[in-house]
Amino acid sequence: MATQGRRPQRRPHKTTKPPQQKRLPGQPKQKKQPQKVVFDAPASVPEEPRTFRLGVVPGATPGKWIDIWKKRMPHVGLEVVSVEVADQDAAIDAVDAALVRLPLDERTVDALHVIALYDEIPVVVAPIDSHLLAADELRLDDLTGEVLIALTDETLPAIDAPGTVAPRFAPMSTADAVATAATGTGVVVVPMSLARLHHRKDVDYRPLVDGPTSTVALAWPRERTTPDVETFVGIVRGRTAQSSRAR
């Protein structure tokens, strides 16, 4: 036949259009809104470089908080400023916030926000061959007859130990007091973190279970509660990055 070998003609493919929504009677036609094009849009202004200054008294350990700050606030540097306990009241004004030891001067507290963080137990530092180290822990009564070395940088409330002997030498710094205790001249009572900070091979320490504790707190001036301060307070309190405020 004549049609053999010919390809059959293809039928044209019908395209189906989506059904158009019918306008209701009296409904006005919807006009397409033209897209807004802003030719002179201002560029985002980067934050000014700045540094958060954190005062830290000896023995305080802000390491984990600093690590969190670096991850959460990579655009803001953090500078640790060493603060002596004897000067901590005045030093707070020179930093954004400070880890201090309570109590603070009453006149200073009125102008500050203060958050107590944790209490440190006291320990007795004695020479390595002292009989006091035979026990796992000590009480004030165990110090009867011992020379209790006085400190110029006192970090504990006054110790009421009637059986102890007052030293015949002037108060000294914690570092010097630990060195003096190593000679067998006396013992010194300090927070555990300071005993670790000034550790020597010729001394050791034992917890003083009925001694006064040392409270470490975060303090900053009330009038300088900045967003950076609130962020650090939130970190210290364990708040997540999604929390907008530290309070």
C-alpha cells in the first residue's frame, strides 16, 4: 500500500492551563504590585571594635565563662584585669564588671549591682611535716596553740579562734604567708583556691570545716549596665544565647 513506510502523524499535544479564578460580581480587578527597587539603600554599619574588661581577684576562676564569651561574642574582645582584694572597691570603676570577694564597702554597694556566685571553703596551710596534716579535715579547736599568720590581703571574714597565738610579726601577703608557713613559723587560713594558687612542695592544706567561707560575686556599677554587661551576666547565670536579657 502507498501508506506503508510512512510515520503516522502525531496529534498535537494539548496543554492544560490552570483554571483561572472567576471574579465575583462587583469584585474589582486585582492590580499587580510593582516590586520596589531601592538604588541608594544604606549599607549595614559594622559595630565599632570594643573590648569587655573583666576584673578578677586572685583565686577566682572565670575560665569557662570566658570560653563561652569568645564563642558567643567573637566580635568583642575580653580583657582580664587582675584586681587585688584590698583595692577591689576602687577597681570596679575602672572595668566593665569584676569578680570580687564579699563583703564590699557599704558605701560602694549602694552604687553597684552585686550577684553572689559561689562560696569557697577555707583551708589551713601548714608545713608538710605538721601534725595537722594527719587529719583529712580540721576544726578551729585543732588550731589551739598554733601561730595564726595575719594577712594584708585578707580574703576571709575575721576568724574567731581563741586558742590560736597572735604572731609577733606584721601581717603579710598571702604568698609571703604561705612561704612563712613552710618554715614552721605558723599556719595560714585562706580560701582553697588561693592555697592552690600559691602551692609549694613544702606545704599542704586541709579543709577547715567550721571556718568562715569566702563568697565570690560579680559586681558592676548600676549606671553602666550595658548590653555587653548583660550578656556576661547571662553567661554567668547559665542563660542561653537566645536569651535577650541577662536579668
